[in-house]
Amino acid sequence: MNEKKNEEVRGTFEFLKDWGDALTRWTERWIPDALVIVIILSFVAYVLALIWGFKPEVEIADHPRVAAKVCNDPEFDLGVVG
């Protein structure tokens, strides 16, 4: 009885081992390294910045509600040390 139970457990572990090995081989083959992903995403961000990045600047004075809130906020000190 114990031999049959051990064979069943071993069979289950062998299945998980084989499945894990297959998944690892597939992942190493089809999913690129982190460096490749970083290079691709950096290039995509560069291209998108070239396309949409050169817009006219917006001054804070163009938004009166924001300017009033920032100018009247005592915690917002614009980086002035004093």
C-alpha cells in the first residue's frame, strides 16, 4: 500500500517537475531579458516624446484657479528658505 502511495506522489512530483521545466524552456525562448524590454520601452518613450513632446509651454498664470490656490497656500513656499 505504501509503495503505491509513494509512486502516486512521485508521479505527481514528476509531472510538476516536467511541467516546470517545459515552462522554463518556453519562457527563456520567447520572453526577452529585462534589458531588452528596457531598451524597447525607452525607444518607444523617445519616439512618443518626439511626436507629442514639443508643445507650447503652459504658464501657471494661464490657470487662474490654480494660481490663486498656489499663491494663497502658506505651505507652498516655492522653495524659498526663510
